[in-house]
Amino acid sequence: MRLITVYENEDRIDKFLLNELDISRSKLQKLIESGKILVNQRKVKNSYNLKVDDVISVDLDLNEKIDIKAQNIKLDIVYEDDYLLVVNKPSGMVVHPAFGHYTDTLVNALMYHCNKLSSINGVIRPGIVHRIDRDTSGLLLVAKNDDIHLKLASELKEHKVDRKYLALVHGVIKEESATIDAPVGRDKNNRKKMCVTDVNSKDAITHLTVLERYKDSTLIECSLETGRTHQIRVHLAYINHPIVNDYVYGYKKCYDLEFGQMLHACSIGFIHPITNEYMKFYSKPPKRFYEILEVYKK
């Protein structure tokens, strides 16, 4: 059984779970209709609109048998104590397993490293408080128990977690700083992509500051006021400054198809749930990020 807690008003349950569970629409509808997916222990329709604090239970036994195994994968741990970790995820690593793909993820590595992780997000996402894209590198918070997980999730919801990203974008941004306030929702033509839209969308706000300008590109720092799926990538593409090497939202021709988009979660600040101390951590982008950056500086 997997439990999913809803932290903000969402769209219809079927649309929400298509992204969360990564299964086909027909399979999802059958699970909902058969009562294998419940909200607050009650059967609902596919059209049910999720609300804050709803708890979705998914009977995974009738979906696929899940066996997430610990793997001895090297971790770059920036900070660790008895309650949480701050991990520097490499570009190319998926954060958590998905149906049909259960190995070589950050979760597999965390399970090998830690005796216990939070169970709030079920067997597929133990410890995972928030995510970054597979091809985005950088810092993530990981909770070792459910109480810590809930407190960190509350900080995220209340915008008390300070997350900053480095990004190299196409084109020269003239302004010193800017705020992109544009709702983000799923692309109706491609369910794997997000876009700026007024249809079934959520408020999304990204702040950016120019760090350096080059001939045809700009190095910027982004901070998130909200944390929508692919938010930074979608917002920067929306203002016609897509991230360099982003083959999904950027230009078709990428500099390096083996490396991900030029986006790195460089810092994270939060209040420790036990000590109430404000903590902030930094990480440098991977070597390949700097190598590509040098090419665009010329």
C-alpha cells in the first residue's frame, strides 16, 4: 500500500496520479473504479478534485509487486545527522524508482546508506521530501523519519526553504533581475511535458538574477517561490531564454546529448526541524557544467 499526502489544492485525481504513478490512463481508471485507489479511505470518481491534506491510498499489490532494493551506489553527502541528509545528486540520476524501473536511483543508494528513511511517500519514495529532474544536478533534502518529513514538507509549503539554482540560458538577458509569474500545467499535447497555461494549472513564480552575460548566452541564478514540475525550465523557455542543452524545452540541437540541461541546484537553506537552527548548504556544479560553460563564454 502506498500513501500520498496532498499538500496543496490539486487538479482531478486522475490527472494528478498520471504523473505521480507513471502508469497508463486506462490502468489508472480501472484502479480508481475498482476501489483500489481511495481518498481518505473512501472510494471516489476519476473526476474528484483533490484538496489540501487529502490522503490517497494506492493498493500497489494489484498493480505490480514492488521490490525496491538497496544498492551500493556512491553518494555525495553534503550534510547528515540523525534526522536528515542533504545530498548532492549528479546529473543523469533519477531521484526515485517508477513503475517498471526500480534500480540505479537515488533512493536505491539512500536505502543502502541509511538504516531508516521516512515512509510518508510510500515504498517507492522513502525519505524523498522534494525532487529535482533526472538531468538536473544539485542539492536535495532527505528525511530519516516521518515526523521530520512532515516538518520539512511544511517548510516547503510555507516557502521557508530557500532553493537557488544556476542556469545557463540561450540569449542575452538585458535586465539585472526579473520575476516570472506564470501558471504551469500539463501540456495537453504531450503529457510528459509541462507548459505555461491557464488550463488546469497552478500558480508558479520564479525569480532570476543575472550573474554574467556572454555573446549569445547568460548565466543566471534562479530562486523558487513555488515548486512546480519542470518550473524553471518551462518559465525560461516561456520568456524565450531556454536553458542550454535542454532537449525537451530548449533548442533541438544540443551541445552534449550525454549531459543534461545546464541547471544545477546550487544552494538550499532551511530551519532544522529539531534544533530550529537555520542551515544553508552549497554545492558546485559538476565538472561537465563548467566545461560547457567555457565553450559558451567564447
